[in-house]
Amino acid sequence: MLTSLLGSKEEAMSSILYNYKHGFSGFAAMLTESQSKDIAELPGVMSVRPSRVYKIQTTRSWDYLGLSYNQPKGLLHDSHLGEDIIIGMVDTGIWPESPSFSDAGFGPIPSRWKGICQTGVTFSASNCSRKIIGARWYTNDVDSEDLKGDSLSPRDSNGHGTHTASTAAGVLVGNVSVHGLASGAARGGAPRARLAIYKSCWGSSGSCSEAAVLKAIDDAIHDGVDVLSLSLGGNGYPEGSLNAVVKGITLVFAGGNDGPSMQTIDNALPWVLTVAASTIDRSFPTLITLGNGQYFHGQGINYEGGKETFKQLVYGGSCSRDSLNKTEVNGSVVLCYTPSDITSMNPRSDLVTNVNNVIAANGAGVIYAQYTTNILYVLEGCNGFLVCAVVDFEIANQILNYYQTSVQSLIKVSPTKDVNGPTVLSPNIAAFSSRGPSIIFPQLLKPDIAAPGVTILAAIGSSYHFDSGTSMACPHISGIVALLKSLHPSWSPAAIKSALVTTASINNEYGWPIEAEGLPRKLADPFDFGGGHVNPNRAADPGLIFDIDPKDYLNYFNCSIGIPDACDSTKPLYYLNLPSISIPNLKNTLTIWRTVTNVGSTDAVYESIPESPVGVKMVVEPSILVFNVTHKVLTFKVEFTATVKLQGDYTFGSLTWYDKDGHSVRMPIAARIVIQDFFADTS
């Protein structure tokens, strides 16, 4: 019947791009609008929709997370560094010659591996190894423009895939730095894990076809990966990702880089881990000296240039092309400072534009004023062109006062130093990190967890560079998941997710609440970081887990995701046994049940400590859980009652279970009291 709709058998075959059989039953094809409508009406066809295109979204970070080589105990060593766990990377490919992917000391490829090493331009069979055990690439539906300058093979011309793969599972490489900055040993979270590469994103922009990503997930299920790391945007690719979870694969997704605006979170599905990005305890102070002897410390990444000299300082206003045309910029350092005209909630794009404008005007440097946020990695592109530094508005105003009151304004920007450790306030949630609640599933609390994603040093090509994004945070969690799977091979994806969410930190090492960068900076809440900032060693011993049979997910999703028997969408998602609760429509009283499994001491007693969201009364029954050899799984209920009649906004709380062994199992909670359904949030 399909052949009759598409013409001859040859025409039908040529129109089909990918066949799917491991994640779900289906295909991707080039169809006319009328053909797609005709196919949608065929018996047995559940859905037909267009393929979308999405974008791709450590010398210090792993020590910062408590996963140090020098520690004789803890998750890293107890898991044998993730020995033989297979991490699949769906990304822009890999640069196999990087020292981060050496297979020295690795044993035979695990016998359960069923994948292939697909060769291509500048990528031969010898580029696969005992570390990179498989590679595939997908171009059937990729725009020809995105293929220009890329290699028709698993080779990574973009750099993004190499960076993420080395962050997740790179081996230890000593004496790494970016021209002396952030020097140390670089490695991934699970250095003994194996890598399987699925190149689905192409070109300098990293365009990722939905059809290709689904095919990569489909192949990964067949090949036998344990973890899938997807540092790209999208909707979580439910057709493929749910069946991957059914097969025991944990999927880790980037949450997106559209923060700090609310309701921007990507990949919001209950069965995947969605990751927010945080800062680490490293800063890059850059000395700025004025001609009158005043000096300030901004932040920068300056490692190139000639002898330090004073240069002319000029004021460039917004540093738009128009404002720079009114100023003699040639050979000068330009102050970009317009506090009354902040053009973007996320200054990353503005900074890139300003730097390019100053380069075009033959400037010698940029002092960029911004509200407090971390965008330093952008400044690495200044080297070889400009000296660059970012400062806050207070320092910028003092520099402007000097410029306006001096006969000859001079300025000197010194090479950057780096500082790490407890003197650097961290972690903060990065301004660019996308925030919840989910637009599609407001009854689902997303993101799930936060991890380092700002100025992360990892492999690109055969060298090492900084990059930032939830793309960098995602492989941090992927590496940790690999360690947890090695330590607890029987744990399901839901159990691993629960362990991470319920043991995360909401305070820094000084006990201060974690902040979320933005305009303005604020205390972080569950829509910024989910359960909090990842704490790998605590996740290895969570005490209790919220487990889910993958079949249970089918009770909450309709036929549109293309999975048979998934047609009952009447249950709200907050009834799913997740380690978090989000109630977007609390009117009077709502009771939610949760079931926990004891994975700690056999005889354990847990006491509950509820912290109610503002305007909500929480009652937990029973308030004490008693586990023993015959009662390893117990159920409790939480009753939520609105204490005011108010058309309100979300407020936040938590429910934490404590035992005498030091376990602290914390569920983040978000609730919004409503009077009218489907109201416009105009407050």
C-alpha cells in the first residue's frame, strides 16, 4: 500500500531516509504534503509529522565535584573509573587522535557490544579503538549547506562532539592548559568507560536533524550502549528515548541555553535526565590599570599579545557600528558601557557583536560592562585580535569618569591569571542555562539537576579549549551516570535519576544558598536547578530511591509519541513516581502518593521534614518510614492544601527524609495556587 502511495517500488525506496526498528517501528522519508496526509490515514499508522532541526547546546570540574584521583575512597574509585561502561555520544563526531581518547591499558572491547565502525572521509577503521569502540554517521536528510566544510564521516570538524566526549569519558592527560591558564590534568568523569560515536549534527552551527537523532538512538539501542549523552536541543525525542529507557539505557540531555528567561527548558520528559549548567570554583582575574595609577580587576582570558603597554582609552557607548563610527577607535581600547540600554537578557550575543565591531574598527581592545554573569569563554576569541576584559557597571562607571576628566586617557590590560578554590563563590547557575517550568508538561519539574557547564576545559581537535553551555554540563552528568551504573549495575534509569536528584546540593560549601545568575541575580529555585547541584559521592549511596517501571510512563502519554498502548493521557504527571513534585493548578486539596525503595542499611528508619511552599499546607503520612528485611519498599502520601484563595505564581518547598546513618533524601517541590483554569500569567 505504501508503494502505491509513493509511486513505484524504486521511488518508494529512494524517498525513505531512515528505518527505525529498535527504538520504535517507523521510518523517515521525503514526502509531499498530500503523501503525508494519505499515509497518516493508513491503518496502523499512529502519527505523521515533520522532522525538526535542533542545535547543539577538565582540569578543575571533576576535582570540584569531589571525584579526585587522589581520593582513596568515593564514587570514582569504587566504580573502577567506570570500567567498560559504554557511553554513546550523539553529537558532531569525534577527533580520534586526541590524547583524551588513547586506549593504552584498555582490555578487549566488551563482548556485548554489537556496533560498527563506519568509515568515511578522513576516518578509517583504525580510528576506532578499544576506547572509541564504534562510530556511525547520518546524512540522509542533512541540508547540503550544513555539510560544507565538514567530513562525511564520524570525524568532528566542529569540535563540539570531541569536547563533550572528552568531558564524559576522556582518559587522564597531564600538563593541559589554554596557554598557561587552567593548567593541570584533563580527564573525563568516567575515564575507563568506552565511547560509541553517533554523528548526527553537522556544520559549524551544529545543526541536528530530528530524523537523524532518532536513527542514532535507534542504532544505539541495538549496539548496546549503557548511557546516551545528547548535548543538543529538542523535545527529548520521545519516540526513541522511551524505548531506550525500557532497554535500561539512561539518557542525559542538555537543558538548553535560552536562560535566564523562564519556560525555556528543552528536553523535558520524565524518563530522561535534563541538565542545567553551573559555574565552578575558578575565576580569571585580569588587571586593568589606568593612566592615573588606578587599577581594577576584571575578568578575561588574555594570553596573547605583545609587551604590556598603555594604550589610548576611548568610550564606545553601546559599541554598535553606529556608535563606533563617531569615535576614533583605531589602535585604542574601547569601553563598551550603556547601563541604561541593556539590549539582551543574555549578554553573550551582544559581547560577540561588540568584539567584532571593535575588530572591524581596528581597535586594540575591549572593556565590556555587564551585569554579573559568567561569559568569559566568549573572550577566548579575542586573542590574536584584541585584549578583552569584562567588568561590572560600578567599575565601568569609574573608568568612564577617568576618561571624561582626563586630558589624555590611557589604559593597560594585563595578561590574565587564574584562581581556583574556596575563595571563588560557586556554584552559581549560569545565566544562559534554560529555566523551567516546562511549557509542554508543567506537571513535570525540570530541569532535573545542575552540573558544571561554564568555561570548561576539554579536548577540541588535538588541543584543549574552553567552552560553556548546558552542552558541557550534560556530559558531566553522563560521566557520573556511567560511574553509578558501574557501581550499581542493577539500578534502573529511574533509580539513577532519583539518586542524583535527591542527593543534590542546594547550598555551597559555606552553607549559603546557591544563586542563579540573571537580571537580577537571585536565589536559585527548582526551575533553575531541579534537585540542586550534583553531588556524585552522595548519589552513590542515596539511602532511598524512587523507582519506576518503564511501562508506567505509558499511562501518562498519548498516541502522538508513536508507541502502542500509550493512549491513556488522563493521569496528571505529578502522580508518576518521580523524585520531585510540580503542581501547576492547586485549587483546594490534592493528595499525591510516592513509593520509595530502601537501598541503604536493611533496618532503617526515616523521618520526614516537610518544607511547605508559601501559601500551601503539606501533610505527610506516615511521617516515619520503617524498613526491614521484609519491608524494603514503602509508600507514603503527601496532602497539599491551598491556604489562600489566590491566583498566584509558583512557590517552592521540599520534602526530606532523614535517617541515623546520615542519608538525606530531598524531593524538590513546586506549587502554584490557581482559581481560574488556563489563566494568563500577567502578574
